[in-house]
Amino acid sequence: MARVQFTRHLSRYFPDLEQNVEVEGNTVAQIVSGLNDRFPGLAAYIVDDQGALRQHVNIFIGNELIRDRKRLGDEVQADDSVYVLQALSGG
Amino acid sequence: MPEKKLYVGTRKGLFIFERNGAGYRLKRSSHLGIPVQNTLFDERTGRLWALLDHGHWGQKLSRSTDDGKTWEEIESPKYPDGEMVNDDTAATMRLIWVAATGSNDQPGRIYLGTEPGGLFRSDNDGESFELVRSLWEHPTRKGWFGGGRDQAAIHSILVDPRNHDRVLVGVSCAGVFETTDAGKTWAARNKGLRADFLPDPASEVGQDPHVVVAAKSDFDTLWQQNHCGIFVSQDGGMNWADVTTDGTANFGFAIAVHEERPQTAWVVPAVSDECRIAVDGKMVVCRTDDYGKTWTEHRKGLPQKDCYDVTFRHALDINGDELAFGTTTGNLFVSADGGESWEGQGNYLPPVYSVHFH
């Protein structure tokens, strides 16, 4: 199972969010769906209402930014580390 | 006038002010750090709503049953799969800009106005929302465009208290649309408006009302502060009269109308489109008591030097003869005498998006 880590900012809205969540999934979309099962509503913070990665959110697999921000089709291996981070933007 | 609290939505949270003698004091804040675009108080249920515009996490709806002490997040409406803004761009929820309740005999009815131009409706107090397809599928809709926002957006929703089947919406940029058959059909109501930014300024669609309001006592009198001036309709929106002056009462975003005297309205002018700052560095409120034939300027208590504040479209409200407005520079002003004199209630707020008496 992939191990997912999050920006600490998400813990404001999901206080139970652990820092290393193990989730099954072969693609980023499946990982996000699995996360939402564990933490209902979390997916809506990461992706928009059409399922695309939000503009100011980044997901990395290892050190690589995912390429498919629209459908989250990037493949995830069982031993991958996935990072859900916020982009540096705003004020 | 009934004593009400002031709900101030800002770029950095919601601030609730309560009466304190002649003025107001901060009672409570919530959602600190999160942009609160607008609020709605549902008098039927006592619920307070906050429309959140997270910079990172998208549009959220937050609801409180204890006047903002505690909040619950509810699922935001979604644009149905495959809906398009135009031929090239898929529709995604970019902003929930305004909320309105249905009438008292429509329990659970809530409307939301959004960017990219969808009106959403709930009949279960927001547990679920549906896109109002009749407006979304209006033959002109794919020709709507952004004004102030990147894409077209609904900022005004007016439900006629005499007849809840009649609803008007204000859209930037498209104009005013009305249904009189409970949303089965919609008609543009933009005759008499002027869009100086279009090849045909009298175009039926493409107008830019910044906000549209109606007097509670007379829903046939409608006012709008438009991108191109101030307009009033005395026939329910069928025809609009340009009541812009060559002087101060001209460009701006906000407008309020007296609840019992539909001939009386207020605007908070700014220097036009190119600048969007206070006129001559001085804050002013203009008032008419004769349907816009004449306007008077009121400055007492407002900054008259080195002032660059602008008042956004949802940031002016009225409660009897009491008015309040907030500004982009974080100032909050209240008047107890119909706008003739003003008193600052806070000067260090975040940029103010909305001000409502509830």
C-alpha cells in the first residue's frame, strides 16, 4: 500500500488526519478515493467538483509532481510515498 | 428599528458585531484566515450560513445553528459531469458568491449564485443542491462572460415575497433574468441598461449589473448599481431608467434601498473602472429620495483625506434607517440617520467582502 503524507494545513479541517496514511490504489485517483473513504470530505479539499486537482494543490509521487492533474491517472506503486501539499500561493 | 447584529465577511474570516450603546462591538469571529465571501441568515430556521472561498481548498459551505459559535461544513454543490462554460471550457465550481432563502412557505428552499454562472437550488436546507437547468440552458448563457470574475457569475438573487414563483437573478456579465413560473422559463430584463464596453451598448444580454436590490415593501421597484451607472426600474425590471449623475453618483459596486420607501436608495461611489478608488481620496455616500432624480452627498464621519477605500457589492446593507458598509481597506461604518452621518466601528479589519444585518 502507498503511504500518503499531507500538508499540516489540512489537519485544521481534518483533525484526525494522520501523517502517514496507508492507502490501496494503483492510480492517484484511486488513492484520493481511498482517502475520502477514510476521511469523508477530504477529496473535496484536494480535487475540484470535476475531480481535477485543485489549482493550488500539488501531489508528488516520491519527488515527482504528478503529470495528470485532470484525471489523476498517474500510476502509484505499492511502496511509493505520496505527498499532498499546498502550492505556495495566496496572501 | 429592530436591533440586529452585523455580519462582516472578510478576506480573513467572519466577524460578528453586536450593539454596544450607540455603536457596535466585536462579539465573535470565526473561520479566521479563510476568505468569507458572503453570509446568509435563514430567519425560518435560525441558521447562519457562511460562503467560504478557500485559496487552496476550494468553495465550501459552512452552517451554524448557534449564531456562529460552532459550525458544520456541508457538501458544496457540484456542476454535473460534462457541463461546459462554453465550447472550450468545462464548468467547475469557482465561487459561491451569494445565497438566498426561498419564501416562508417554501421550507428548506435555499438558492446559491455561483461562478461560472450556475444557479443552484436546495429544498432540504442545503443537504443537497441541484443546478437550475432552465437558467443554465438559457439560449444566451454560453455567451455570458466574466466581469470582475474570470467567468460569468451570479451575485444577486431576489425572491419576490408576494409570489415565490417570481425570482430575479443578477449576473455579471449577462444582466438581469427573471422567472415568473417557478424557474421553468427565464427572460432577460435589461431594457434601458447601457453597456459601454460592448459594440452594442443596448444589447439585451451582456450587461453588467454589479448588484441588484429590491425594496421589501415594493418588489416592483428594483435598483442596480451597474458597471456603467445607476439604474432603477419601477415596473418590476421590464424597463430600466438611467439615474446616473455626471457628478459623484456614478460608478460603484454597492447599492441599498429603503425597506419601506422604494424611492430612497444609497450608493457608495468610487472613481470609475480604470481606478476603482474613493472619489478624490474622500469617502462619500450618495442618497436619493426621489427615485434617482436627485442625489445628495453625505460625508460626515467619513474619511475626507488620503482615502482609497472601495465598497464591494455585498458590503452595504440597511436595517430600518440604519445603514452599514465595509471597505476594501478594512473599515466598517454605520449610520443611524439614513446615511447623513457615519461612525467608524472598526478600522483594522481585513478587506471586507460582505456586510449584512441579521
